[in-house]
Amino acid sequence: MEVLIDLVEQDIDIETLYQWVLSPEAGSIVAFTGTVRNNSSNKSVTRLEFEAYLPMAKKELRKIVDKISADYDIIRVAIQHRIGILPVGGVAVYIAVATPHRAEGFTVCKYIIDTLKKTVPIWKKEVFEDGEVWVSANP
Amino acid sequence: MEVLIDLVEQDIDIETLYQWVLSPEAGSIVAFTGTVRNNSSNKSVTRLEFEAYLPMAKKELRKIVDKISADYDIIRVAIQHRIGILPVGGVAVYIAVATPHRAEGFTVCKYIIDTLKKTVPIWKKEVFEDGEVWVSANP
Amino acid sequence: MEIRLIAFGVAKDIMAGSTLTIQIEEGATISTLKDHLVEIYPEFNKLAHLDFAIKEEYVSDETQLNVLDEVIIIPPVSGG
Amino acid sequence: MEIRLIAFGVAKDIMAGSTLTIQIEEGATISTLKDHLVEIYPEFNKLAHLDFAIKEEYVSDETQLNVLDEVIIIPPVSGG
């Protein structure tokens, strides 16, 4: 298994990451892109701001990959998360998983993004026209 | 919902399809790429050949999308399937699904490829160095 | 009556051609047609299953055939 | 002993700053630290939960603090 994990301050280059996961042994690439929606809780979003505890975020991402790779045959996986300011439509996160077969690809890709949202120290602030809020902070 | 369905004799242009599904209302793009593996049943694959009953294949793909869109909120979906001769590493099919949230994106994308493989009149022939076989023909 | 058959995939190989016109009794169903085909080409028996389509739609075993029908022979599909 | 705290996300807003050095009794645990924090900044009580990390790893409530520890305050994460 080859793994590429990064948190970046510039735009995520999906095309390059996608090309990177390609492998002649893979029959399936499942990719997830998380983008900034133009609304949240029925309010119009102006932009997002992401901050991360960088070294730990990378470690936690690696833990997610190591955990799931114990149960599934993964050929390559690339995870890149954006930090800093993002406009509506911007790519917040991209995850691409190359596996021999597709069923495991869907399972692995979904596991990574679901777990990322629970354990990786990255915080998102939604900025509206009339205020801002740290997402998930309150129940 | 906007839908793009096609069967093509030239290489699938993933980048263009991916760009097409993007929408400011979408928070998630889940994409599946099916590629030609270099081996099948432990034999070395030289190339694949796809043929389709074109008008019916498009109709059946549309039926799949219409069926799943009754249950899930889909913003855009693009499905393109290659026909003709494909080398190892070539892209056989690309499916990209833009939805407001990610859970439905994974469900919809997986449903489309799983159902495509059961109902859409497309046939794949695997060509090995020492012969060829129509896939799935025999139990 | 005469029915025109169009074959794809492995069916084309079994029939050594992609089209075939066969004679079948009036009022015959897809089921009857399938029996005829298996009789002429026993290889069809080796397939996991065999489906048919008329006018770009799958049809069931009970579907009655009409003269001038163009019947598509659909062996197990394997797209993706 | 002195413990250095580093805050992220909403914790930074609550503490009106990203770092804080506090005095805490020898042998105190993360749980004690949390109680201290909530006392100083009652706003922390409004969070769904509050986690901590030392040396880039999550620590449990029972983890004992050592002098010179740098404790990261991790409010509910929201990446992706």
C-alpha cells in the first residue's frame, strides 16, 4: 500500500492526486470530494476557514488508513485536506482510493471521510454575511 | 437533477465529466472509476473489448438514475461507459455523483455501478495472451 | 411466422453471427423461442442465464412474439 | 506545577487566545485540568465534548500531567 497524506494551504490539485493513485493492479478508484456549499442551516455561506493542528492531524489521518488497511486490500490512497480560507465551491478535502475491486473501494473511502470528521484535529468555521460559527462546536 | 449519460468509443474524459457535476449546492462528489486490471482469475490480461446494445444501454442507465433519484436527493450525475478496445489501465466506466451531503453520494454512486453491472446490456471480453473470454457468461 | 434475432456478446459467438431469422409458430412466447434456440445451439444451456429484449426493453418468458418482432438476445451482461 | 495549554478552533475564541499557562497541583490529571478550565471559562461547558492531546496523541481523562507538558485543547473537530 502506498499512502499520500497532506494538509495544504493552496488549492487541492485533484487531477494530480487522481493520477497518483492509478495503478495497473487497481480495478477501482473511488474518490470523494468535499466542497463548500453555498448554504448551511438555511443561511447563505460567504466562505469557510479551516485550521488544523498539523502534525497530529497527519498522524491521525495515517492511523485511519492503517486501521482500515488491516481489513481491506488497498493499493493506493491519497488524502489531501485544505486549510485556510475557502470560497463557496472550493474543495475542502479530496480522498482517492485505488483497490483491486470496487466494493472495498467504497467501504474504505467512506470509512476514511467518516472517521476524519470524528477524529482528525481540523476545525471549520462557517462565515455568513451576518456572523460566523465554528462548526460542530455546540450540540 | 441534471443527468449526463453516454457510451463512447473514444477515451473517457474524466476531468470534463467531473467539472460538469460540480454545483454550488453540492457538498459532496463521489466518483467511481472502473479501470482495466492487468490480471483476472490469475491470468495476465492483454486488453478488454466492450460491446453494447447502445440505445437500450442508455435507456437502462437512465432507469437506474431515475429509480435511485426517487429516494435520494441528487443534484447532478454523470455516467460514461467506454465501448470498443481498451488497454490495461484504460478507463472502462466513470460515474460521478454530486449531492448535498456525502452519505447519499456514496449510496447512489455504489447503487449505480452495482446495478449497471446487472442490467445494462454491455458485454466485456477479456483477451489474454492465450485466448479470450466473455466475462460473466458462464456461472 | 418469421422472427429476426440479434445477438450480442457470447451469444454472437455461439450463433457464429450477430443476426438470425428463424421460423416459429404463431403465438409463440419468449419461452418457446428460448427452447428453440437451445435446441439449435446447445451451448446456450451453459450460460448462467439468458434474457431477451424487444423494442429496447427487457421482456419476460411469457411475452408473446409478433411477426416482424426484432428480438435481442442478451447473455449475462458484464459492463463496468 | 506549570502547564502550557494550546487551543484551537472555538477553544481559542473562548480563551480569547491560543496559548495559556496555568498553575495546577502536582499529579493532576486531564480531568482536573478540564475542571479548572470550565471554572475559568464556563463557555467550555456548552461544547458537545472537549478532548485533549499531549505529544500529538489523544489522552484520556485519567492521564496524569507532568511539568513541562504542552496540552492541546481539542474542541469538537469539524474537518472535511
